[in-house]
Amino acid sequence: MVVPESQEKMYYPPVELQRNAHVPDFNSYLVMYKKSLENPEAFWREVADEFFWKKPATGPMLQHNFDMTKGNIFVNCMEGAKTNMCYNVLDRHVKEGKLGEKVAYYWEGNSPDHHMTITYRQLLSHVCRCANVLKQMGVKRGDRVSIYLPMIPELIVTMLACARIGAVHSIVFAGFSSESLCERIMDAQSSVLVTADGVYRGEKLINLKQISDETPWESERDVWWDEVMRDSPDECEPEWMDAEDPLFILYTSGSTGKPKGVVHTVAGYLLYTSLTFRYVFDHHPDDVYWCTADIGWITGHSYITYGPLANGATSVLFEGLPVHPHVGRFWEIIEKYKVTKFYTAPTAIRLLMKYGQEPLRKYDLSSLRILGTVGEPINPEAWRWYHEVVGQGRCPVVDTFWQTETGGHVLTPLPAATPLKPGSATFPFFGVEPAILNEHGEELEGVTEGYLVFRKPWPGIMRTIYKNQELFENTYFRKFPGFYVTGDGCRRDKDGYYWITGRIDDMLNVSGHLMSTAEVEAALMLHQSVSEAAVVSRPHKVKGECLYCFVTLKDRKNSDQSAVFIFSVREKIGPIATPDFIQNAPALPKTRSGKIMRRILRQIARNEKDLGDLSTLADPKVVEVLFNQRSEAA
Ligand code: 6R9
């Protein structure tokens, strides 16, 4: 495997953090974990107790069937209970918790000159007005509302307004094309679209309204936010929802290319995002928390809006980019708001690493206590840089593995409890029971590698695919009856740590050796001149499959170093992992959330020209460039 176990350095939780932590040491984690599995009823009941229930549950905390051979797949949390998400994340704090004047969000615009502060009381008032506007427009409980907004407070106001009146929000990331937006509106059959006229991302103006609607303003149909909000009353009785009513739909890409509408429900999602936020970021009332994700993705839903608000937290809400107007923007914001907990993606870390330590030195990062990552496996190089340079060796890095479908973190360290190994998402969160299976569905014990699955639900797991229960069951439950299948590969080491090896379709078999593209990528990334690497498989007459590597250099002017890279991968992993092709790539094709699209790279490697719809790519032009250069490599 990538790192011989003997060379692994463990990172232990800092004592200062342990003193006051919710889960202060590894033994406490084990005790609580055991309780969560042995007595989920008591465990989740206790979590539910702090929230407001208009009517208590009549059924158990969790019921489920994960076995297709025994009937329909379902998960049910707190049957009979009635509540309201918005009430729990706003009114409860303002009315019961006396947090009205506490800052909910420090909003920081694309330009450093634009910023504002929003308290819990102000947020509640805006949300009620927006809820009344939606009602006025005829939106009723159960109706879908599509939201196509940038990272501005109105986005959070609109999503909570939907939650307040029982409408189901469907947020579409504001970087998606009109075609993608259209597809999602049609699938959800939304009656209202909330958008903005435009937004600056860095220097670039994006005309959201034009994208939403090629025709100009239609006075019969369209209304201005400011006008309708101004005239709207700021009190609105929440709609008391059933525990299992849908809260939102969020589309995630499917393997066939057609997006799937993942459905999350009210009570379970509230319990799970709230608890994971509290424990994984060891939240305390004086924290300033910042998650750099966009609310258009699940990370933003769970860990910018619902999880933090459920805890009465103060968060930074950032509209801009990490490198605008300068490459130290993140560090500047951390200093400005004295951020204590910082959560970002490996792709952002790798981007910022390229600029070295200089941009960080200008800012005071001493407020930081805990760092987090999400979205992809993080290569140990990037992990160490994050830990040493950003966190100054003082802050645990919580590498949180989860999915749109899981609703919240499922494999993750707890910062004061878990000894860390760079690149490992470590252990399961409370209530989560992972297993590793082989191709035949047999459970593998001890040190092993295979398919990552979960045996039981936790409250925040998805309930269905919108209007497509059959696709839901086939995608996640058909392959291994009795388990939720993540689609990710996973390794368990001698200490029981879980290591995500990437999507199963990113596994490859070279001369009978199963390996993950992620481990070859990590080996390439070790080379100091490499800024990013993506590895895919290509059919090979002798080996079955072989490795085709796309490498982006830190300095593009550097000469061809293919031989050096091949040598370093051989050295790091072994001769079985010798790459057959290295292509110098000026950039890699990525989704708008920053995930490398390996499907497309695979097609480039195989010279398959028919790539289908590229509209989910952040920059589709990259693909053409890679095809044109290809002949040099292959
Ligand atoms: C939250 C989110 C889910 C897929 C998931 C996996 C990858 C996410 C990861 C990770 C390794 C981590 N992934 N976190 N891989 N380590 N810490 O990203 O949701 O957009 O649905 O993506 O992302 O492959 O299956 P989503």
C-alpha cells in the first residue's frame, strides 16, 4: 500500500482542546459509539430532546428495511412527531435561547469592501417576510421551489422560508448552465424560481437572470425581491410538518449522467446535521466557524445552513473565490473574523499550496483551532501542508467522508478524541456501522480492501430519489442486499482506520493487482513540481489495464519530466504501478464543486471522442486542449 505502516506518523489531539471538548478522548468516543449502536433508541431520543416538537413521536426513533428481497427499502425516523425545521434553527434560539442578538452570519462579499452582519433575530424576520411572500404567490406545503442564487444572505433566507411553510427547496448551484437548471426545475416540477439578476465571481459577471430566462423581464410573472419583501409582514406561523415530510431535494450526478434528486426529510436531517456539526467541529458558543463550500452543494446545506444554525453558531458566509482579489483572501478572512473552525476542500488546499507560505505569513491565523476537509480523498502531502502551514501544527484536521446521500458526516475523526493519520477519514460517526465487502458481497474482516457499505441507517440518510423509488433501490441497495452501498472503495488498516480509496469505478486492475487511482495520484503528488494529478485506466493487451496519468505542473514552463514521474511512482508504490502514459495537462476537467471528472479523462486516455454532455464542467474548454495534446503522450 501507499505508505508502509511503520512510516506512518500519528497526530494526537492537543491537550488544550481536550480539556473542554464534547468528546474529550478516544475512550469516550468508543463508549458513546457503542451506546449509539447498542441502543440507538436511547441515543437518538436524547439528541431529539433538545429540539422543539409540536407533537411527540409515537413510533421509534429509527425503523428501516435495507433488504430488497424483503420488501421496499425505507427509513423512518420518529413516526408521528410534528415539528418545523425553521422553528428549531431560528425561533427556538431567539425565543427560548436568548440568542436574538447573536451573529448568525458574517457575510463577506466577492469584493472585500462588501460585508454585513446578520443576527439571529434579523434572520428570523427576513425569513418570515420571505415565507409570507411565497405564500402570497400561492406556494403551499409540499410544493417545490427552485433556488438559483449565489452565496448571498437571500439564499439562506429563501431556503429557511421554504422550510417554514413546508415547501420543498431545490437549490441549483449558481454555476450551472441554463440547460442544467432547466432539467432540475422540470424534474422537481417547481412552481417558483428564486434567482438574482447577476453576481460577480472574481472579475467575471454572471447574469443569472439571463441564464434563467432568455426572454427579458416579464411583468406578468416576475417580481423584484426588494419590492415584495418590503411590503411583507414579518410574522409567519410555522407549518407543523410530519417528521418524515421532505425538507429538500438536491440533485447529484448519476453514473449515467442524468442527475438524481436526492430527498432529505425534516426530523432525521435536523438531528443528524446538528449532532455531527457539534461533535465533528467540537462546537462551542464563542466559535466563529467558516465552511467555504457553496450552498448549492450538500456541504453547504448541512454545514453552512442547517447544522450550524441548529447549534446557534456564528458562521462566515463567503461569496467570493480563494484567489480574488489576491491569493491570500482566505487567510485575510480568517484574520478579519477570527475564525476558529475552518472547513474546506482538498482541491482548494492544493490550489493554495501552489503559492507557497508567503501569502499566509501576512496574516494572523492564531484564532484557528480545528481544520476540516471534505469532497475527495486528501493526499498526505496536502494534509501535512494544511496541518503544518495553515494550522501551524496546532489544529487537528478532520477529514470528513460523506455524500449528498448520507446527509452528514459518516466516517470522520472527532478532533479531541481521534489520533489522526494523514489521508484517513478514520472511524465511523455515532450510529454509523460500516462494513467492507468483496465483489461477492462477503464481509471482509481485519486488514482489507473492498466496497464500503453501511449496515444500518442513521437519521440523516436520504429517503428516496425524487419520484423514482425504483432508481433509489437499484442504485444503492441492489448490489448487496441488506446494505447501503456508497459506491466508494475503502481500505481498513491494522489499527482499524478507514481509508477511502476513491469511487469504485476509479479502481483498476493492472496485471491482476487491484489498485486505486487515488494511491497513484498521491504518489505523483509527492513530486515537488506537481500541482495536481489524475490517473485513469486504459485497456492494455498484456496487463489488462494500465495507468494513464494526467499531471499538472506548478510551473507550466517546466520541461517534460515524464521519466522522473514514472520513476517516483515505481519507487513509492512498486513496479506494478509503473505508469504507461504521462500527459502534461495545463488543467484538469472538474465539476463545479471541484471534483475531477475521471470519466472524461478516461475517455481522453482511450481516445473516445464522443463525450456527451459537458455542461456540468466548470471549464469545458479544457477537454479540447487535452485531446489536442494527446498525441504527444499516447
Ligand atoms: C460531501 C460530498 C460524495 C463523494 C463520495 C466520495 C467523495 C467526499 C470525501 C470523499 C474521500 C473524503 N468524498 N468526502 N472521498 N475522503 N473525506 O462531497 O458529497 O458531492 O455527494 O460527493 O465524494 O467519493 O462518494 P458529494
